[in-house]
Amino acid sequence: MKPLPEAYEAYLAKLKPNEADALRPVFQESVAEGDHGVLIRGAGSQHIQALVDERVPFGQIHEGYIWD
């Protein structure tokens, strides 16, 4: 398995362990594909979601919503 970029590791380190465990597979998917970064929706709430998003450059994280 490829290592996570530093930005991904730093983001996950700021989360509670159970939140980091829930989101880590999305960060790993981003690394496995190597094309796109991670969009975080609902940060700071109980409904946080992470997804690989083609509008976010690989190795970067965007919190919030991206409107086309």
C-alpha cells in the first residue's frame, strides 16, 4: 500500500480516532488512484463525509462544498 501524502496524514491526525478510521479508506482510495484529492463535507458536524473528487487536485483536501 502506498503511503498517504503528508496533508492527508495531518488531516486525519486532527480527527477523533473513530472519525479518522471512518474516513481513512477514502484517503487510501485517492492514493491508490493517484488522480484526485479528497472533498470533505460536513466537517465539524456529526454528519461528516469524505469522497474522492475530480475537482480537487491529488494530495489536497477541500472542506465544504464545491459548486460548479
